[in-house]
Amino acid sequence: MTFLTSLEAIVTFIVQVFVIFPYSALTIQRQKVLINPGGSKREGVETTPLIESHSPRVIMISDKVYKLCTSMETVSTLLANDPTLAPGDAWKQLYGSHVVILATNYWINSVASKYVTDAMKELSRRAGERGKRIIFKLEYDRGSAKQVPEPHYIVSENEYLGKAVALPAKDEIPNLDLQVINYHRPLLGTFHCKYMLVDRKYAILQSNNIQDNDNMEMMTHLEGPIVDSLYDMALISWHKKLEPPLPSHSSPAVHGGLESIRNSSQRESLFQNGMRNRDSAVVLSKNRKSCKSYVYDPQAINRSGVLNGGLDICRSNFLATPSMLEGIIRPADSLQARKNAAGDTTDGIESTGLNGVKSQTESENVYHGFETRDLGKAEILQENTRAVVTSGDFEHIAHKMPDSGGGLCGPDPVSDQFFNSGEQVLPQSQIEHPSSTNSQLLEHTTDDPHYDDDIAGEVARVQSAVSPKEGESRIEAVTRHLNHTKNVGFKGSAPEFALGEEMTPYIPHPTHELFPIAMVCREPYGTPNHSSVYNPQNEVWLSALRNAKKNVFIQSPTLNAEPLVPAIIEACERGIDIYCYTCLGYNDTGELLPMQGGTNEMIAHKLYTSLSPSAKPHLHYFFYTGKDQTVPIIAKKKKRSCHIKVMIVDEHIGIQGNGNQDTQSWYHSQETNVMFDSEEVCRGWIDGLRRNQNTHVYGEVSKNDGIWRDGEGREAEGVIGVDPGRFSWAKGFIGAINRVRGTGDF
């Protein structure tokens, strides 16, 4: 980078901080406009139209993505021009692939990161046994002054071996060629992406960062041509020269098809009566039997939900319990497995030193799980500042956690009907007994890793982790699982749930024909104003609300983007049922700052008080409630929070990925999402979203004022409320400073 380029970047940064940001903070008002019922004006409120897709100001995609999409240099076009060309040779002319690319918004040394670094070491070991080398690219956003002159900077080995990141040293991963980039576009252009690609055949798109927290998250495994699109996005995001370059590979996703089942004849030979040979957890949809929905007894709001005992559970007929003796490195029926079945695992605590005892195998210069220990005041300040700058999240940083309270609320009957439309692929017999040996499968932890060879093994092991051990009830097993790492000993308050309502964290889908799927993303925009709003991600979200015929489900930790709120109101006025799941108090400190959209409580209240009487029944607004809880717990307590980002439209269009429904994701952060059209997948999601939380049972707010109250009319403990006052921005600044200092909430 030349001196003039560096100087230009520094001057731009200064202008953004001292000119554009103060101007925007003073001129951008929070949620100043809402669309009124019937298009009429309320007194003192001026209405303006929503974003119009045909506006001449629209810039749908970045120049780089536009060039990529319009370029003729693709595998498909090369094959079309020369049918004799081998797809692998065509691919070699364009790209290379035998690589792992892992991207996350925020990486911090933790139990979560140790799962990843342990897997990197295991991958290196296996690669060595095969005589192979693996290229491993890691990209994250950890705010740094180095990003002012160069948003993408290569992280030195000395930096990523430090205790804040703690990646493996070269001698720990001798068969991995690791390269790390730290990316942030100043001032507010966060790299908010979270995905992983393997050998350009498999992709994972998730909501979670690499850090320890109490969040419920969502991750989707993708195969097929969409992987090529994610791969292209990863290359664009990487930006820098690849060192070492990516090797060639003869099976790009666009050519190779699905890895597990390559063609219909092979697929049919693998299945008999709806079951895959070797008892996989994948089911042919044509062989599935229809089932009645789970039904809740109708009841008034502010009463806890009671499951109808007359359930028709017929799912055990179409898939046998998988044999876990195949495809698992450590068989579940071994003597050691039976010895440890009752719960000898320590959830990664011992190996990270969180229990005060340092593992004998831990290297002296490697640190793990340091978020709430081993940090001086200066280090806490530095790390929390870095976390806030890169993620915009003031909640999940190292500060003290207050205790939680209690209360009860109840389900919305219309919402029950929506969630009962979901379908569960796993049979009840397998959910109750994940292992064919009826023994408890050992949980995969950092202390005691268990790497399964196939998806069937992973499904069974994960389901076993939320199944009761000897002496446990089903709800106690869920509490144990949700307390992993961060909240050991925290008590659940929910009553025992009925059979058929078990938590199912791993959701397999039946085999299916290919369906339409596309990426809908946005590039980062650092300038502190609200100019960057026209992009594929935002247009898709708005289009969903404008064009839905029946219902739209939204789950996001925060929901306050200014273009989104009036679109929700308009949809409800049209008679569309809108389901909003948000997290009570999530990032309240940050959302009170200038240019932000306000807290979830404020928006819920504003939505209901802006709707006409006929439209209010069509808005179903809930605060996330953990599977083992009967009340929403405010996020600052860091006990039970939710970080899922998903939208389901008319029960067949799914949009999932990294983007939140807040100001930061709508206007600034780089986001990666996919949109597809599949009723089958969406119904599986609906069932999973219902089973894995109690939000629909206990989290609904009042349809009069948008406020959540328990059975005795009390609001949740510790909430700011729907009106934080005229000087809420000052509360936001004070709270932000205290959070960054690690001294708790304001």
C-alpha cells in the first residue's frame, strides 16, 4: 500500500468519526415514520412510502458481485462452449479446491474455539495419515487500528497464537497450511459473516460466532451448486492473495452433485421401505407416512401451555433406530462408554482451566476459555472494545451477570396452529432411544472428543446429549445441555414436557429433488449514515412481507430496522399473519445509541399501538423463552438468549443466514444468506423451531400494548421498558462504556 493510499484511508476515517457520524447522529431519527392503517395520516405523524425496488437510486449488488454474476468464465459456460472438455479440466482453468474456509464475525479464545482448534488438529492428523496437505483459510473481524489503512490485513502467527485468539501453532497442525485474515471496513462495516466451506462440496451457514455464550443458534448444511456461490463469496471476502494458492480439484459442486447420493438409481438402491442401508437418518419423502399435528388445548393468554395427552405419534413406523456400531470411532457399547454413560464428561471445563486446574497436556503458551478469568482491567477493556466494534453486541462480552427472576405467560392459539404445521423426520422411537444399544452415547466434548463418520452417527450422538441420563427427567436433561460451559448449575423452571415434544437440536431432512436456491447478501458499508439500504438481502426481506399470501415467520435477536417496521404493519393490515420472535433486552445498550432503531420492547409496543384494531390479531410477537424456562429472561443476565436469524414465508420459502433484522445488518454489515423454495425443508424448520424453545408457549406479549407480563401482570425482571426516556441515548452511552469496561449494566 502506497503512502498516498494510506493517507487517504486515514483522512477518510477521521472524516467519518468527526464529521459524518456526528451529523448522522443528530439528523437520523429513530423510527420516525410508520405506515398508518388505511394509508391515512395520524395527527402529528407524517407518512412516507417504503423502499421502492424500481428507484433509480437502487444499487442492487456490488461491482465485484455484478462482474462475477455477468462473467462468462464459469464451469458451465466453458462446458457449453466445449462439450469435450472434462469438467475437472474446466474447473482447473478457473478455481482450485481442496480446502477449508472458515469465516466468523468474532473469534475469541474459549471452549467454543477449542472445539474448532481440536478439530483442526484432528484434521491435520488424518491428512497426515493419507499423505495429504490441507489448505485452511480463516477470516474473522477483530477490530484493530491496522484496519484503518487496510481493511483486510493478514494476521501474523505471533498475533494469532496469543491468548486472545489461541490458534494452533504450526507444529500442532503440521499438515495444515493456515492463513488468517482480519477484516473490517471502518467505521461500521462489520464482517458479520459466519460460514464454512469444505472441498467446495459442503457448506455450513450459521448464526453463531466462535465464542462462549448462552445463545440458541441455527446452522444449515448445504450441498449442491449453491456451494459454488458461497465459495465465490468467500473468495471475494478474502480479497487478498491466497498464500498458498488453492490446489486444483476435479469435482466442483456445480458438477459433482450431492456427495451422498449422486444419481437416482444409486439413491433408490440405498433405500428400502423409506430407510437407507446402514440405517441412515435420511428418509425418502415418498415413503413417509402422514401424521397429525401436535395440538395444544385452547387457553387464554397468561396461562401456561398444557400439552394434549391424546397425541397420535406415528413417526416410529417409517425409520428404524440407526445402528451406531458403524461409523463411530468409539463404539457406544464399549466398557468405557458404559462406565462414563451416567455423565463423567465435564463439558470442556477441565481442558480449558475454567475449573482452576490446568490440564497437563495444555501447552504453556496456549490459552483457552479466558473470557472471565486471567484478564486484567486493561485487557478486559481492550477485548470488550474489540468485541463491540466488530459485532455491535454489548450483551455477550465479559461483564458481571445478574440473577434472573420468574413468571408465566401462555401461547397464542393461532401461533400454535402455525407451529403445529411442522413435520419431524426422526421417529419417536429414535428420539427416545438415539442408540440402538439403548446405552447413553458419550457426548463430544473438548475433554473427550468423539468424531462420528456419518450424519446418522452425529444425529444420534447429539440427540443423546439432550436425552435423560439415569435419574434425570427429560426437562432436566435439557437444562444440563443448555447450561453447557456458561451456566452450570442454573435451574430450569419449566414443567416436564410430554412425549413428542422432545428437544431435537439436529434436524435431518428427507432426500428431495433439487429446489431453487439463491444467495441474498450485502457488502459492508463503513460510513456512519443510512445510505446503503438497497441490496439483495434487504430487498428479499421486504419483498417477502409485501408479497406473502398467508404468513411470515421472523426470528432475530433484534428487530428494529426502519424499513422493516412499516412493512410489518402493512402486511398485518392486509391480513397476513406475522410471527416475530426476538430476544428480550438483547443488546439494549447498543440499540439506545444514536442512529440505532430502539430496543425490542420499544418496537413491539410501537407495532401494536400503530396497528388498527382489525390488524392487531395478525401480529404475533414473542420474546424468546428457553426450552427449560417458563419466562423470557432478559439478555443481560446471559442465561437463556437467542441469536437465530431466519425468515419463513408462506411455509415454503426459507431465508436463513447471518443477517439480523436490525440497523447494523440492514445498513452496514457484510451479510451472507440463502433463500430457497421448499415446503418440505420449511416444515422441518417449523417443527424444530417449536420443539427447541418454549417461546410459543410462554413468550407472547399483550396484543394491546406489546408488553410481556406474567400470570400476575408483572413485567419481566430487569427490563428497560417501552419508554426509556428523552435521554435514552445518554443511557446508551453510559451503559456502553460500563459494558466495555466489564463492570456490568447501567
